[in-house]
Amino acid sequence: MLYRETGVFHSSYAADQAIFKLPQDRYAIAFWLVVAAVVLPLTVSNYVLTDLLTPFLIMAIAALGLNVLTGYCGQLSLGTGAFMALGGYMTYKLVTALPSASALIGSLTGVELALPDPVILGIRPFDLWFLAILIGAGLITAVVGLVFGLPSLKIKGLYLAVTTLAAQFFLVWLFIKVPWFTNYSPAGIAPAPPRTLLGLQVTGAASPPVNRYLFVLALTCLAALAVKNVTRCKVGRSWMAIRDMDIAAEMIGISPTRAKLSAFAFSSFLIGLAGALWAFVKINSVQTDAYGILVSFQVLFMVIIGGLGTVLGSFLGAAFVILTPILLNIGLTALNPGLQALGLPAFEVAMIKHIEFMIFGALIIFFLIVEPHGLARLWQIAKQKLRTWPFPY
Amino acid sequence: MAPAEAAPLSERASRARQVGEVLLAVDNITLRFGGVAALTNISFDIRQGEIRAIIGPNGAGKSSMLNVINGFYHPQEGRITYQGKTRARMRPHEAAKRGIGRTFQNIALFKGMTTLDNIMTGRVLKMHAGFLAQVVYLGRAKQEELAHRAAVERIIDFLEIQAIRNQPVGKLPYGLQKRVELGRALATEPTLLLLDEPMAGMNLEEKEDMCRFILDANEEFGTTIALIEHDMGVVMDISDRVVVLDYGRKLADGSPDVVRGDPAVIDAYLGVSHD
């Protein structure tokens, strides 16, 4: 009885359709948001912000994106890495070609104008330009994702996954082969230029980890909210209908073409955004090495381990896949002084890596055997247990 | 219970039901799969507001007939006239737009979704909010969700499935799944509702419930119903007219009493003595 619906009565459909129906849930999410936005930045080290939390949040956006496509709409994709790359490269091209809003107007009209820089409610709207760039790059990724989603109209399941591999190999090959994408940078690696948002530097090598972390955190929250909203509305139900029984879906009036392609587009938008953040906020450069097929698999594992078709699962999966190896590494390294005190040989660096792989692999198998529906389902079961505690029936 | 609902069946029958114009006419339909003729020269019509039964032994082509009507199969020959318009090829989602609803012989629910979401999905054609409105869940998207939720709750009340509203349908017992599927079809507010063996595999009590829902839907919503059913008691009791198929051909067509006495139908169901 620690957690229960009893006594919570909704008197309107609006209250019953809220994302967090129970007061406990609302308090919990408010608590976690305060922890994430205030407590963590003030307390943890730059290492934790840069190497643990920021990549976790960025990959959570990618997992949300793939979850839209695979979890909600049932279309398997192995092209995630490529769409992340596309997001990264498109952001780079847009950011370098259009450094500011006045540059965009200048290139459209041919007249260089010095735009006024108004301040509205303490915000300079033109200082949100980088956000507009990210959205633009996301939209380009969405269109390309839609094109690569066209085979889904005829092909299902594993066969579709193989056609999305085409996207993976073709796009990465394109970015290596065509130097235009990196502005003819000699090594094929494009350094991320510094950009500010609301007066805070969020990209570039010199930007403070806290800025980057808060920027990514805000975008992750927005992405999660967007996915949650869409999936509780008409479009989301159309996706799930196509996933669960496409013939019946078509017979109640859902157009499979529109449902599948909108899932590909929205999914690619989020994945492109994640790819852009990975390049600009995490690794400070745009390069194909960061977007290989392994990334595609990694995001797919996040979605499967976390839980297909749940927003929470995308976060749990991303946390598991990104954080577990790092934490294992830290834990095993921390054992060394103890081993030496006992007169045993310490773990070598390579050995730690091997043990890390073995434990990580075993954990994946363990979780998939315990709960094939993912970590999000484990949380649901835990909630059910809390609901009936201490008298389970 | 309200007095009107408790009225005896005979009174109710005389109250509202009016069989009107021809709603759908199929003309000389022939459907072949390679060399196999699933349907040969089938013609019949369905009138506005009636309950039309399609019966016949296994493999007679009954489900194929429904699939032809809602555009899932395309017949090689023949014409289909629906609401006065003779149509060319039509995709199932276009049929849905024109008011043809459908349930399936083997339940085709969205198993990962709750009862509520399944029936809400039936409202898809009536919702018009743009994608961005749904992303932010404001304005039209939210208004539509709430308005259609109210409509869906009326169907949930009508089918008496309030208690399973938030359960995933995959875990429901068979009889309830059939009922949810009927709910999803009713949520589309169909003009013509095609029911493929709505009572297959049910016990007597569940069948009686289902009959009541079908009759009520027909009466209260004025839905025209075409149903395939094997239970002859049910067919003879609730349908206005019956068409009998066997081996893809039409054997008989008429009121239940006429069909019941037709020698060809008796032969098809009971076999012919060859002495």
C-alpha cells in the first residue's frame, strides 16, 4: 500500500488521460527533475557530467527515436547510426553556412542586413538560432528517413531491417566520399564550431560541461514529452495498430502508408537530433567513426533491453547500455588496491576490459531471461508489488 | 434499467426498425485465386437498416464475400454498388471512410493496446488534429481526445465492458475480446457493419449477450448489419433476410422461413440421399 490508485478519483476525462495520473507519480517526476537540473550540476564532478550523464541523455533521445519506429510502429531498423550521422553533418553544414539568422536572410535576399537584436522578456530571440539549426537538421533527417522508410510499405520484419542497413552503409560512405560535407576539411573530421544559446556557450571545445549538460537535459525532456504526447494521441495509436494487426488497422481506416512513413519521419527527426548533439556537445567534432553500425546495434539493444513501446524503457535502456560498462570499469579498477593488500595480482587494464565485456553480456542475458519485455516491465511489476504490499494476492 | 429497454422484443421490433432502400448491391461477383473459383456469379443486395445473414457450409466463400465487399479482395468480374455508387477498385481504408465497418472471424484486435485504446483507434477517421498539435497535446488535439473519449465511453457502457477498460486486450477471455472487437467496429459509426462469425466459440449465455448487442446496435444506431454465422438458431431469430452460399455459388436468398424450407439448402446442410 506504499503506492496505490485507491482513493484517487478522477472526475474528468482530462484528469484520467493525464501522463502522470497519480499524485505520487507527479511528486516523483518533480523530484527527479529537480535532482537532474539542480542537484546534480551543483554536486557531481565534470567527469560525471561529461562522460556519464551527457552521453546517457543523448543516447536516450536516440533510443526514444528508435522506440517510436520499432517499439510503437513495429518497423525494425538498423540504420540508426546513419541517421545520427546525417543529423550531425547537416547541423555542421547549416551552422557553418548560416552562422546567424541575418546570414540566412542575407543568403535568401542577397542583401546583407544588420538585424536589430531585440530583447523580449529577457531573452534575445536570435540567440536561439542554434536551436533553429538543430530543428532544421532534424527536419532534413526526417525527410531522408522517410525516403529510406519507403521499402516498409512492401517489406516487413527482418527483411526491412536489411533494407535499412542500406541506409547505414550508403550514408556513411557518402560522408566519407564527399568532402563537401566536412567543408573540405583535410582529415575528414569537422571540428564543431562554438555556439551559444541564451548567452551560454553550449558547443565547441571550450564550453563548460554544465552548460552542455543542461542543454542536453532540456532537449531530452522535450523529446520525451513529445514522444509521450504523440503516442497517447491518434498518430501513436495508428502506429501501434499497424504494429499489432496491420490488416485490421487498414480496415478501420488507417492508411498504412501514412502511419509507417510518419513513424519513420518522426523517429529520424529525433535520431538526427541525437546525432547532432553527439557531435556538437559530446565529442566536439563531426566524424563518421562515431556513427558506425555498432551504434545502430547499440541503440537497438537499448530499446529491446529497456522495453519496446515505452518512454521509460528508452531511458532505462540507454542508462543500462551506456552506464553499465563505465561503472563496471570503475568498480573493477577500485578493487585493485584491495587485491594488492591481499597479495593477489591486480587487474590489468586489458583484463578489466575483458571482465567488463563478460559481466555486461551476462547482465543482458540475465535481464532478457528475467523479463523479455524489458526493464520498463520490471518497473511495472515492482509497482504492482508495491500496490498490494504487504498482502499480495 | 429504463422501461424502454425492458420492453418485450415484439414491441421493440415494431418501434424503430425500418428497412429502407438498397444500401449495397453485389452483381455477378466472381472471385478466383488462380484456378480456384472462390465465388461464382454471386448477386444479392443489402437494404438500409436490415440484418442480413450470410450462411453456408465451411469453405462456401462467406468470408471471401465480406472481403470483397470491404475491398480486401478484388473480384475478377462483377460490380458492387454501395450507396448508389458503383465503385472501381477500393482499398480497405477507403471502404472504412465510406462507412463500412468490419469484425473478423479470428479476432484481429490490437493485442498490445488496452480496451480503451482499441476502441479509441476506431475513431481514427473522425480525428483531424495536425501532427504538431499532437506533439504538444494542446488545442485541437487535446479537445479531440477528450470529445472522442466521451464517445468511446458511451460504447463501453453500451457493451458493458467498463471493468476491462484499462486492460491490455491480449489477456482478456475470448468472449470479451469478441465484444471489444464489436466495440471497435461500432466506434467507427459504420453505415454497414460486416460481422464475421461474431458468436463462434461462445457459450449460450455469451451468444445471447452478443445477439442483444447486435440487435441493439441495429435498432438504436440504425446500423445495417451483414453477418456470417453458423448457429442456425441465432440466424433464424435475428436476421431479416438470409443468403445461402455453397461452393462459391448462391443457393438461396430470402426470409429465414423461405430459406429454411428450401430443398437445395437442406441438401447442402444435411446431404442428399442418392437412392
